[in-house]
Amino acid sequence: MLFHSIGFLLVFLPLFLITMQLVPKGMPKAICLLLFSYLFYSGAEPSFVLILLLSSIVDYSAALLLHDSSKIVIKRLYLTLSVTVNLGILIFFKYGAMLLPSVAPAGELLGLPIPNEDFYKGFILPAGISFYTFQSMSYTIDVYRGIIKPEKNLVGFFNYVAYLPQLIAGPIERFGNLSPQINTMVHGKTDKLWAAGIDRIALGIAQKLLIADSCGYIVNHLVLAEGPYSFFSAWAIAVGFGMQIYYDFAAYTHIAIGISLLFGIRLTENFLSPYQSRNIQEFWRRWHITLSNWFRDYLYISLGGSRKGWFRTILNVILTFVLCGLWHGAGWNYIAWGLMHGILLGAYHVMKKVMSVPILPPFLAVALTFVTIHLIWVPFRVADPLIIGRIWQGMFGLEGFNLGLVSLPDILFISIVTALTLWLPNASQRWPGRSGWVESVGLMGIALFAIFNTPEITQFIYFQF
């Protein structure tokens, strides 16, 4: 079920809100929240709930057991169990098809039940699997590190993992932030922010349907043409996709935050105008913030962070981003995308040591970062090396400077979206009423118009990750 579908907005969400208002406080409300979360998640495939339950049960049990143990060896054993099960689930479903040719011979030799190629043909990836496994793992690791105490309430923990608004595509919330808010909400003590919530939902719907999907249509048309790509058509692909993935993912986050505000729960902001960044490091502090922080806290720091010299720091950064690329998908292009970001971040660390002050004025620094980011977006969008090469050639003007495959209206649309993205303040700085209620009412009207006049409802990009 999609957030921006008529079925969710006009049937499921109102029913969810009304039921949560009528159910008694305490455990009945907690169970109601959990049931609605599982019902929402089962929309794509009911059996996927079993995978979600497996991850939740393992981490709930492992955290309790390792906390109660006094021996570090036993604690590590339970932590290893949690990490192994979660990563095992993720690898099996997300990377099984890629690893199958390598592991199949060994499996046959050992007599292990290895799925054949037919198993992965037409295979539907369990929605949100990359998000909720990471969120659940972070809980167990934090209990092991002594940052938080384990949750003894089974329903309370299950609600943390399966919380409906952010279950499919984040933000990846830490237990210490989300669980206490859910607990407070089910006991009826939160201040429901209806105006702010509806406003944020409307903003997300407008961004998804009017900006992200429009940019996606333009980019898909150009990529399928397979070149040759002129300067303008190549940059239309790169920047168009950059706008598409940003507004698509940010839109989901807006809606997730908005739904949570209706219950008085504040989720973590996941995007802070990343394309206004002045360097690659700042970009990753503004883009998909909860995932960046997850890799920083649970991988980069575990590898040694910056504590073992600058050379080791650079290696740790590169390895972290290669794995970040792999998290996005089982393809060489995602690994290459992560590697390029890792190398750039490593180079930036070196540059900071050599130069203590910025050498570019802010507007040039933003422009250079913007261009670099969108050059690297190309292999994220396109897997074929030949097409990637053609697009890059076009971006450097090697295929001419005519419009090529792209139309003038499409160029103008992408240009206007880009200009507004680089100029407007972040959505988290916008609050209903600050610029007048006419703005909020107008935004809601635009969202409703988009819902009822969109010929095809497309899923959010990050559902595939």
C-alpha cells in the first residue's frame, strides 16, 4: 500500500486514526498500533510479515540474553547471533541472485538446500528489508554497548521495529528516540500536531507526484533511448535523476513525519537541503541522514574511525561507502557509486589537513559539489557501462551542445526545479502558519489535485532498496 494512493489516504489512514482514538490507552492501543502496522506491511505480500517477525523476535531475545549475561564472551555470542540473522536475511533476499553462481556448487557438494535460479526470477524483494534489519540491529548493538537497556515489553519492541509510518523506507530510528515516544503515545500523553502533520503530508504528496514522478518520466524516456546524448540531454538525465531521487525519498520522509505528527511523535529529519552543500562531507551530513549516521556509528567507528592515523581513516571511509553502495543494491554500479563517494570523501579529508581555510567562495563551492554529485548519480541510475560512458561523454560536451533527445519544456522544468531546490529553505524550517495559512491550504489543494489527476501511481524509489 502506497502513502500517496487514494486507498491509503481516504480509507486506511482515517480508519487507523479513528481506531487509535477509540481504543483504550495502554496495552490495547499498543496492540492496535502493531496490528495496523502489520496489516499495512502485508499489503504487498502477507508472508513478508513472517520475515519481519523473525528479525524482531531474534533481536528482542538476543538483547535480553546478552544484557543478563555477565560474561563478555556470551554477550558477544548473542550479539553475533543478532547480526548474523539480520544480515543473513538481508543477504538471502537481496543478494541471493548475485551470489547464487558462487555458492551453488558448494551447496550441492555439502548437500545444502540452495535455491535455484528460478527461485529469484520474478522475485519480489520484501519491502523495507534493508531499513528494518538495520534499525533492529542498531537496538541490539546499543544494548551490547550499554547505551540503552533492553525492552522487556514484547509488544513495545515489536512496535519499535514495525512502526507504520517509517517501516518501509525510514528514517532509520534509534530505539532511544522512537520507543519512548511510542510508549508515551499509547498511554495518551502526547500533543497531537494535526495542522503540522497534514501540512507535511500534503508537501510530501505534492513533491512525489508533481516533481519526482515528472522528473522520473523525463529521465526514463532519455535513458531508454540509449543515446547519443548531447550536452543538454546528458545533463537532463543526471540532474533530472538527482531531482527525482531527492524529491521521491524526501517526499516519503515528509509523509512519514507528517503521519507521526498526527500522533504527537517526532521522527528524525532525514534530509536537510543536501544540494545546497558546499562540499562532499557536508552533503552526506544532509543526505539520508539516518543511514549516514548508522554507517558512521556502527561500521566506520567499529573499523577504527579516525583514531588510527589519516591513512587508515581514508581506508575506513572508502570501505564504509563501498558497503553503503552495496546496501543500495546487488550490482556493480552501486558499488562503484559508493567507491567514488568514498574516494572523494577520503580526498576531502586530506585536503582539510593541507588547507585550513576554504579556497572557493560559497556559491562556487556549492556549484562544484552539485556538479560532482550529479556526475556520480549516473552509475546509480544506469547499470550498463556503455550507456554510462555515453552519458558522461555528453555531460562533458563531446557529443555536441544541441538539445538532442530532450525537449525545451523538459529542460525548463528541470531547471526551475533545480533553481528552487538550491534557493528555497529546507522543509524542516517551514511550519504551518509561519508564512500564512493560505500557503498551507493551497498546498493541501495542490496535493488533492495531484492525487485525483495522476494517471498512474508509482511506488517510491527506495522501496526497491
